[in-house]
Amino acid sequence: MPPEELLADPLIALLAESPLARHPGADSLQRQLQHNIRHAILNGRLPSGTRLPGTRAFALAMGVSRNSATAAYELLGAEGFIQLSRQGTTVATLAHASLTHTPIRTKKPATPTIAERSSQVRDNGLATAESLAFKPGVPALSRFPLALWKRCMDKAIQQAGVSALGYGNPLGEMALRTAIAHHLAVARGVRCSADQVIITEGAQEALALCVRLVTNPRDVAWVEEPGYRGAQTAMACGDLRIHPMRVDHDGIHATDRAWKTHPPRLIYTTPSHQYPLGSVLSATRRLDLIAKAEQHGAWIIEDDYDSEFRHAGEPIAAMQGLVPHAPVLYVGTFSKTLFPALRLGFLVLPDNLLTRADVLLRETLRGGHRFEQLALAELIASGHFSRHLGRMRRLYRSRQQLLREAIATHFAELPHNVTGGDSGMHLTMRLPTDFNDMKIAETARAYDMAPTPLSRFALKPDEDDNGLVLGYGNTSEARIPTLVKRLAQLVKAQISH
């Protein structure tokens, strides 16, 4: 306890009420002093203008070294809580004298708000671990060649060294952009040079970048219905007016009436393997969509998320390469072909857009992930990427066949319709509306399964948008029959209720 004469000082009297902790593991005495004084000022117990004791008297009263007292004062002075001068130390005048103590107010303070666009972003309510069975969009993580990837990373680090620790080219490493351009030309029929390839942090950043590049708030955007939720989110965050366009067996159906009543500035589509229904956009509709987009000054986002895994016939060429100078922004990702945590995607921009967007791209992108980019460039250029894709195609084809057989067996007595399957890592099973797909998916999580309700992909669900999207990429063959049997039991249980 400080001497009686020191207790007359308001700061010392106040701090003496809460002795400093000196047990092992406690914060340093200096940090405790800083915290206690700061808290006393914020809650109004040390009002502005209060004169504080000198560091010698303060240290003596609190039983600390003068160095600790001086350091505490200096930091509080740097933060602006106290003012130090030759005339003495006083509590500073703050804009809000009390933040933790609420004085009597004559007017209710305004409530801080967030952007209105946040209310347009929907929560699917079914966040699940990637290890759960049937979760869509997750590749076979256990089959990724980690040892090979480590060798590519080691080579990238050894060759690039410390020079790759900086930001680098904001548009991405040229080695990777060149490798991607070559691969796309051979495998997907994409017309582009390396300069047109922009490296992004996954497909989601590529979608957000598309919105920033070609739209203004309140522009009209078309999205597939049902369709990819990430695209819906990117449009909502861009303050766009979203119009869902129905998907049928031939892909997105853009009617003449839609072009007249709400012509779009931006169109999102997954033409090679519609997500989640699995249809392919017909050649007639592809060409018509491109022609109408050119007439109306619209842009098309082609999301080619998993068409590398084509299971029936030859790969379907990208829409981007159908005609020269198509108004198509081509988006791709390595989250499905390699692994999600890589966080590398890409955007191929048309030449006429690239020139106008150069300043915006270089001022808003920052580069990074340089060793990963260089390692990926090596993986692609060496041919290992293509060989990995071949192995995964065979694996996913086998898993899909097992899934189809299990569904045919265990859902034989239940009305259902399986769509998709020519590409990718998922099947969609439509169910009558008598079966609540949200409840089924929620119940399935208790049994280590994470199918996604089909209804969650639609902005305006109708009776056809009910069912389950079943990912088989990261679900082993040995588990599929048993899991499907259990899933069928969960669906049947709804009948009894």
C-alpha cells in the first residue's frame, strides 16, 4: 500500500484499488500499468485535465522501477491518452471522454450499419467440413501427388530464391500465364495469349473482378437458375440487379422476351457442364448468346470450373474460342483439378477489354503466391498436370458409376431423377417436393454426409428445384454403397412423418 501522502493523488488512489499481479505468467508490470491507466481514462474515472504524478513518485507508489513507470507514460503519450510536458503530465482531452461508461444522452446514438448489398448475400445454412461424404466441389484430396508438388515447390524456391518474396507482377507470374495459355489452347480450344491471362486468388476473385471491370451498380446481370451460388454472391456484392434465367436440357434459356424486357450487361453461365444440373449449353444457344451479347453490348462470363473431367466422349470446347473476339470473359480454377487450398484461379480477358482495364488491374491487384505460381507453372509445363488429370478422370468415372449403381439399387422404390454425369465430380438427384431437401441434407450431416440441397442453388425455387447435389470427388469407392443406403433410409423416413 502506498504511503498516505501518495494516496492523495487521484491516479495512485485509483490504481491502488487493483494491485498489480506479480505471479508467474502475469503480464509485465509496464503492460499492466498501461492497461489500468488507459481503462481509467476511457471509463471516465480519470477525467480530461487530471494532473498525474511524476514518474519517480508513481514508481514508488506502485512498487515498480522508474523505467517501467516512464515506459508506461511514454506509450500512453504516444497513443494520445496523456500529455507529457515539462510542466507535468495530464490526461488528454479526448473526442469521446468515455467509451466504456455511457453518460446520460439527450439523443439516441446512431446505430452503425453495413452496406445494403450484404442483405442480398444468402447463407446456405449448411457449412460443412470438406471431409464429409458427398460434399460437392471437393476433389480427391488423398490422391493428390504431394511428393511431386513438393519437388515443384523446392525447384521454384531454389531457382527464384529471395527475388520471389516481393509482390511480383500484379497480373501473375509470366511463367504460369504462359503455361495456362498453352494448356487452354490445346485442351479447351481457348484463343488467347499469355498477356490475356490474369492470375487470381481462386475463381471467386475472378468473378468479383469481372463484375468490377464491366458493370456499374444497378446494371442487370443474368445468372443460371438454379446456378452457382458464388456467382450470385459476386453479382450481389456489385450492387447488380440479378435476373435468374431458367436452365433446361440445353443449358441457360435466354428468350427474346428477356432480351427485350431486361437486357443484361453481364451474363454468367457454365456452358460445358452446368452447375449443378450438368447440362451442356447447345451450340445453337452458344452462338445465339454470343451474337445477342454483341448486339446489346453485354459481356458473358464463361465459368469452366470442372470440364477437364469429361467422362463421355471428347472434351467440349470452350465457348470463348467459338468465334474471334467473342465478348467472353473466361474463368478457370485449380481448386477442382488440384486442391482448394492452393487458391489459384485465372481469368482470360478479351484483347479489347485488356487494354482498357490495364490501369484498374494493376492498381487493384497485388500479386503474391509467387512460389506456388512458379511451382504450378512447372507442374503444367512438365506434363505432370495433364497426367494427373488423366488419373483423376479415371478415378471420378469409377466413383460416379458406383454412385449411379447404388442410387439405382437403394432408391428403386423412391421417385427420383438423376441428372448430369457427363463431366465433373457430382450428380444431381431430383426428388418430389414431398421430400424436404433441406431437412434431408441437415439430417445427413449427423451421418458424415454433406449433400447440398438443390433448392439452395435457386434464387426463386420452383417444384423442379428440389433434390440433392451429390459430390463424389472426395468420397471413396468403398463407402459409397453404404452411404447411399443410409441416405435412402433418411429420405424414406420423411414418408412416415
